[in-house]
Amino acid sequence: METNTDLTLIQAIVLGIVQGLTEFLPVSSSGHLVLANYYLGWGEKLPAYVTIATNTGTFLAVLIVLWKDTVDAARGFFMGLFSREDRQQEGWRMSLLVITGCIPTIIIGLGLERIFDQLNQARYVSLGLIATGIVLWIMPKSGPKATAKELSWWDAIVGGIAQGIAVMPGISRSGSTISAMLWRGASSDLAPRFSFLMYLIVSFGVGLLGVTDSIEQGLAIGPLIGMTVASFITGYLSLLWLFSLLRKGQFKWFAPYLWFVAAATLVTIFAVPSGGS
């Protein structure tokens, strides 16, 4: 696929806004970036530095919103390494669960990355959006497990597998992991907190992997900064909104939106074959 390495600042900001709005809401940020590229005609494949910019912006958003959870988990982990008493704390348990969940994510992500990369096309994204919508529509609203101490290792592994599968464009990472944790009995408050703590680790790793490709392709500093700032601001706001929606049990109402976008895209593709991805 042709890579567009000449994004303008305006294009970068638009993509940053798309990333920020869709990374945490259960609508698939990777899928929406592909569709934005498809509809706006900005090249078949985005430059590698987009990965760095968008992940940096949304990483910072999660870090700020979940600052207490992040500090508690980090402190609990390092203190628990040296103190048996500290291993009884919530932070120690959460940190180990998050690390455990990230293991299947890494295995699936690295193992199937090349296959999923071939699916970065609008038609395949549409199918992923349909699947995500079905998951959201049937997912439970909340479960009884309200603390990390109530989660099992299998709960964490299931959440990690869901996050790994979400490497496929169109499959929402937040929608998949939060739904998986809710199905495993996590509360509507614990499920997103666990999901986004896993995201911090994965996002950091994805950003580092993107550095190598970006150096090879070249960095565009202006678009890089613009995209990072835009994804941070919109990501911060969308994350706050997501927690509010989960508390109200309104997560499922993103499903009709996903089905509409998928249907409209498929109609466009088959109506105008030459304009497909």
C-alpha cells in the first residue's frame, strides 16, 4: 500500500482528533483512522509517526485521568517486590493482574501483526465494526467484582486476550477489554480502570516500536506535535465521558453507530469499487 508521508498540519490535527475521540470510546480508533484516510483520500497508509503521536497523546490522557490508579499500581508493584506485607495491598494485586493480562496481548499482537496489517482496509474495518457493535449490544452492564483482589488470574488473561484480538482494525480495544471484564464479573468502575492500565503498558510498547519505523520514514515535527496535542485533548475528554456512560449503563448505544458507519462504508465501497481501499 502507498504510504502518505506528507501529512499537513491540518490533516494531522484532524487525525489526532479522530484518534482521541475514538481510542477510549468503544468504536475502534484504528478503524476510524483507516476510514478517515479512506474517505478523505489522504493515501492508502498512514506514516509511521502517526503511531507515536496518537499513542503519546492518549497515553498522557490516561495517565492524568487514572493518575491515582497508576501510582498505586506502580508503587504497589515495587514495594511488593521487597515487602511481604505490601503484597496484601490493592496496588500489588492490580499491578500483577495488569502484567498478566498484557502477556497474551503481546503474544497475539506480535504473532498476528502482519496478518492484521493486511486488514487495514475499509471493507475489513467495516466487518470489525459490526462485530464490535454486536459485543457492545449484548454485554452486561456491571458485575459484582469491585476490587482487584476479587479478580482472578483467568479474568486478567481473558481481558488480555480480548485486547490482543483488538489489534485487528475495526475491533475496539476498549470495547473488547471492558466487555470481557464485565462478562468476567468486574464492576462498571473496575472494568475500565483495569482496561486502561493495560493500555498504558501496551501503548508505551507500541510507541517504542513505532520509533524505528518513523526514523526510517522520516519525522514531520509540526504534524507530530499537532497530532499529539489534538489526541491528548480529545482523548482526555472522551475518557471522562466514557466513565460517565459506563456508570449509567449506556455503553451499548454505541452499537447502532458502529453498524451505521459499517453499512455506509460497505455501500460506498460496492457502489464505487474504484474508490475502495
